[in-house]
Amino acid sequence: MAARTWWRGVQLDTRTAAMMDEVARLAAGIPLHPSQGSWSGLGASAGTHAGCGAIDLTRNSAAECDAIVEHMRRVGFAAWHRTPQQADWVRHVHGIAVQPGGKYAAGCLHPA
């Protein structure tokens, strides 16, 4: 089981929190507002937040979301800019920390 910690109000595993610290450093000047972390089973996420490694960030402009996605990918997240036009959700960045060993190494990620 991955060690849990809190990062800006959401629960993450320690590895994902450290990765987000690096995203915050790279994205200096862009506010990061996490709205959902790991081990939260909200139905809208199709289970992707049920394990560790998951984070959503909200309250950013489209340009800020695009920049956040770039920084998250640079440090090892699979990250997407999700828009209200895609589904019934607010604009946000959805990120999943890629596990050491690549996409087939599930680590502590939920199978979803």
C-alpha cells in the first residue's frame, strides 16, 4: 500500500505529491487548485481516482490548463485538459502518475 499524504487539501500518495511539488515549481505563477486526489471514488471519474496516482486541478483558464498539462507530462504524468464540451464536468486537468516501470506496471493505480 502506498504511503498517503495531503497535498494542498487533497489526499495523494507521497510519490504523486512529490511529482506535484515539481509541477508547482515548473508552473510558477500559475495557480494550482486540486479538486480531487486519490482514493476518492467519485462516479464521474470512472474509477480512475479509486487508487493512488490520480489528481484533478480546477479553476484555471484554458491556457493555464494547457500549460499545467505540459508541466505534468514533463514530470511523468499522463495528463489531459478536460473541457465542459467533452462531458458534464467543469474545465479541469486530469492527471495520472505513470508508474515506475511504464504503463503496464500497475503499481498502486486502480485498474480503471
